[in-house]
Amino acid sequence: MHTIEFLNGPLLLARVLLNLWLMRRDAIAIQGGSVNIFRNLLLGMGLLVLMTACNDGPGDIKISEYTSTGRPDSSRTGALSIDESGIVTRYNEQGAVLTIPVETLGGVGKRVNLDVSITGLLDDEGPKGSAVFVLAGGTRLVELLIPGATPTEQQSHQAGKLVRYSAKVAGDDELAFGQRSLYYTLPKIGLRLWAPQRVDAGAQTTVRVWVSDLATGEMLANIPVRSGDQSAITDTAGQALLNVTVPSEGNDFGLIVHADLANITVSSQKLLNLVPAGAPRLFVSTDKPLYRPGQTMHIRALALSQKDLTPIQSTPVILEVLDGKGNKIFKEEAMTDDFGVVSLTAPLASQVNLGDYTIKAVMDDVETGRTVKVSEEKLPKYAVKVDFDQSYFTPGQAVSGVLQARYFFGKAVTGADVKITTDKVGSARVVAFSGTTDQEGLLPFSLDTTGDQHVSLNIEVTDTAGFVVKSVASAAVAKPHLQVQIIPEATQLPNVGPWRFFVTTRGPLGGSIDAECKIVGDDATAIQTGSAGVAVMESASQQVYVSCKAGAMLGSKKQFMPISGNQSAILVRADKAIYRPGEKVELTLVAQNAPDQIYVDRVHRGRIVESRVVSVADGSAQLSMQPTQSERGTIIITAYYLDSNGVAFNAERVVYIQKPFAQVKVTTDKDSYLPGGEAKLSFEVKDENKQGQAAAIGVTITDEAVFALTN
């Protein structure tokens, strides 16, 4: 029972305001918990009204028993002192175990009764526990059990509970008492996780988890973490790996990871994008792009797994043909073979709608298609080709080259009349050049042009039999200049150089060009960009100025390096960008203000295939990774670490593992054949290691004139 004797007015008001402030401070959670501020205010206001109503005159107030308001930072009597900041709560199967620091101030050898309860903010009711001990000098940690006390489900809910205590020394009238928010007595778990953003549906992916003490930033070892049916224990670095299998259906997956400490569970989640594992990739091809009425379409479809591009076997594929008006004129189902291939023929009637026909292939819910043309247009008898003297021409320069006309059976078109026009005046074309092909079917030409844009040549060739072929050729016109670009090796670089960057050089038309480049103001040797037009350079300057030269063309570029504003930073360097299958990837890590260890993951198709912990010395580390034979295409190397404040720093490097390819060799039994003759073809297929390879070969034999007409 609480008894109150009255003080004078000013002191009473000061006590109540102090209580309000202490209660509000004690109820606020560090992490997003609900705060009962309004309830606390109402309680304080009620106490103020009660005390004011009962205060009939001057007097004294003495708290003779433990009250439900107010909390000194340290409660003490003449015999002992209790340090509230050192109170620690742990939960087990029996209840809550509290450890309370008690310092002896006097009365060594006296017995102490310590009572503790866990209650709500507005009431005294809750599970209780007690302990009896003897003052022995110095500070001792008194441990007691509160049976039946259960933990809150979330850390934020701890702010709604109080640890209330009172200590009575035998033979003394003084009572040490106080209260502290349960939130501050329990350990605070920080949980962070890393997982790939994209994961193949139904596949297994690796999730890295860190657990830390939010109050001290210390990484916590031996903490159980779990996700679904997978569990692990954190190591001395506070991290653990979980192998999580994601669902095989759906577009997204909410990954949730839990950590448990002292029967308190903390959770963290991340949304992962699922890549359908079973969705096929379909490809449709036909024997030619152009058909005439009455001919037969030869259609072939290839079905590959979206996940690893392996053939989808023994699965039905529906092939459809829609005419130029959208009418479905053909539909048939067939099963894929061991190579994921299905082939069908679709005959065209002699009287059909002309125009663009659509060929569709459907497997499950996936559909793909292509367009072919059905026309009665006659095929050309010969092809016209133009070879320009230069890859591009400068403004005002004459456009020159050689025209070649040749029958599809190989003979030159001799004595053909050629007309070339470049623009229009009114409705008539102006003939810019005319001539006759020689005995080789060749005709050199030269035309004067104006402007600085591409020149379109409209060509008309008429052979001696009067057959006309029309063609269009485009000549590039551009000012001679060298395009130079500087690409830093990362979007955020450490504050301390030197830093690497890529230099690309391209010609006037945007194609890669070999150029000699050097850093202006640097004594370093010039570097060639090579046929790929790319070179790697290094500089310790935050602003880089690169000058390049390719023949008579000059180009330059200035670039500021993107220096990180943080004291901590990391980057990943690879010895090259493209690797052969089975080749090791040599990596260098450059870290600024990093801990002694950095985490490195190799990710392929959204799955962590290898995870390493690398030791760092003098801000750098070297390591090698060996991709497996199944890892082809893009691989992402991710390096990351947490600083002392729990802030994550990471960097990525993308490398490419060459995909397997087939070398196909075709030989014929003759160099030429008569119409209606029989041809014997031989095929040889080898893999990238020049070893024989079993393969499905698709062969089409089409009149070259078809492609000449469509082009």
C-alpha cells in the first residue's frame, strides 16, 4: 500500500514534473517501438490533481514505501547502492533471470532482502522474484529468478515493461528502490543480411547473416539464426551462412531471417526477385524469308531451359501460321527431340492472301514468333554490290567506289547500263552518275556530294536482256575526329590513389579504333588501345586528362575521379574481363579503413557459388577463384564488410566466362552442280577444345536470289 504525506506546493510540483520526465524517458525505445507518451502524461496529470486536491496546507512529504512513479538513476541507502545501468535480464525456460549490481557502502555482514518484479508502465502487477544475500564489501552481482516471466515477441515491445526493485537491509529503516525500462536491461540484437537480388525459382541460394550488439557495435558469436527449416550459428565474426531454397512459383519471395538471443527473436527481411526456372526460351526459324503461293514453309523451333540453356526434351510445342490478314491457316503440335528441336512443314495454297505471315511457336505459356513474306514478286537474276573506297567520307569529298553486278550462278553481268542518283529536284531524280559494267561486271564511280550527312545512292542496273535490278547503298559522311571516353574502375573510389580507369577510343562512325593514348602531364609511357579500342591506365591525380592520336585524328578527354566521401571504401580488381572455361580469376581487393577480414562472394545466375573470408593487410588482399565448368557467361564478384558502426561497404566486379561454342565445318563433293543434280554434303562439329561433339544440325538450301530480294 502506498502512503503519501504532503509537502509544500512548489516542491510537490517539482516532484511531479520530474516524475513525468523520468517516465517518458524510460518508455522510449531505440528501435521503432510504440511509446505510451499520452498514457504517461495522463498518469502524471492525475497524480498532480490528486496531490493538489489533498494539499490543505503546508506540510512534509515522505515516501514510506515503494511508489509506482519516479526512478532515480541509482538507488542507495546508507548500507548499499544499486546501479540500475548494470541490471541485465535473460530469459530461459523457467522465466526471467536478472543480474543486479549491488555495492556495499556499510553494514558488512548484514542480510538484504531484494524484491524484483516485471510490470507494465501503469500498474504494479506482474511476475515477481526475490533473493536474500549478505553484504560482503565491494560490489557483487546478485542473480535472481522471476518464475513465469515470458519475453516480449519483439524488441520494441520491451519499452512497455518496467523492472521494479526494492532492497531492504535487515535492521535498517531505509528502503532502496527504483525502476528501469525492461528494454535497457535486455541485450539489443542487430541483424543484417545479404542475398542476391535475383534468384532462379526453385533454386538454392546462400544468405549471409551478421548479428551484432546494437549498444556496443560488437559482433556476436554463437547466436542461432534461422530461415525456414535452415539454421546456423554465428562464428567469432558474428556471421553465418544459410542455404535457402526459394519457391518454384511466383515472381517474388520475401526472405525472412530470425536471430534468437535470450529468448528474444529479431527478424530481418529482403524481397528477392524470382527468375522462372522452368520457363522455356523458344527460337523459331524458317528455311527462307520469302515465299511464293504454292510453296512449302519448312519451320523449325528450338526450346531451351531459361535457367541453363539446356535442351527441353519430350515436350509438346504448338506451331501456328497466320496469314497477312491474321487468319490462322496452319496449326500443329509436335514433341521436341533430345536436342529440344521440333520441325514441321506448312504447305501454302496456290491462292492465298499476300503480305507478312506470322510463324508462332507456343510451349506452356511462352510464345515466340517471326515474320516472313509471301509475295508473287519475281526473283532477281543477278545481285548488285557496292564497295566504297573508304569507310567514310568527309563533308564535300567525292564519294567513290566500285559497283559489281554478278549473276547468281557466278557469271559476271557484262555491258549492263548503270544509273546512280543521289537526290530529287521536284518530282524527277537527278542522274548523278551513269556508265556500263566491264567484262568483270565492275564499274568504278565517283560522285560529288554536299552536306555533312550520309549519302544514299539509288542504283538501277539493266543487263543486256533488259532485266532491271534496283538497289540502294549508303555512304557515310563524317568529320574526322577521335572520340575518347574515360571510365573509372568503380563508381566510388577510395580516398587514396592511385586509381585505375578505362580509356576507350572510337572513330567518327562510333567503331572501335586503335589509338595511342597518354596522360597529359604524366611521364608514363603511351599505351595503345588496340583493335578493341580499350586500354587500362592509372593515375594518382583526382582529375585525369588523356590525349589520344590515331593517324591524323586527335582526341582528348578530362575526367574527375569519383572519390568516396566516406573514410571507408572498397573496390575489386580482376586481372582481366574475359576468361576461358576452367581459367582462374585473379582478384585484388583494395580497402580503406576496413577491418581485418572482408567477405567475398562469387555469384552466378543469382546464386552464391562460393563464399570466402579474406584477410586484409595494409589495405589490400589477393585471392584466386576457380569457376566451375558449369559457370558460363556473366559472373559477379562481390566484396563487402561492416565497419565498427555496422555500416556496410561493398563493391562489385563483373567478369565473363566464355560460353561453349561449336565449330561447324561443311564440305561438298563438288564445286558446282547442274539444276536438278544431287549434292552430297558432309558436316563436322567440334567443341571449343576441338573435340568431336554430338549435335543436331539444321540445314536449309535456298536460292540466293531470295535473300538478295529481301535485302
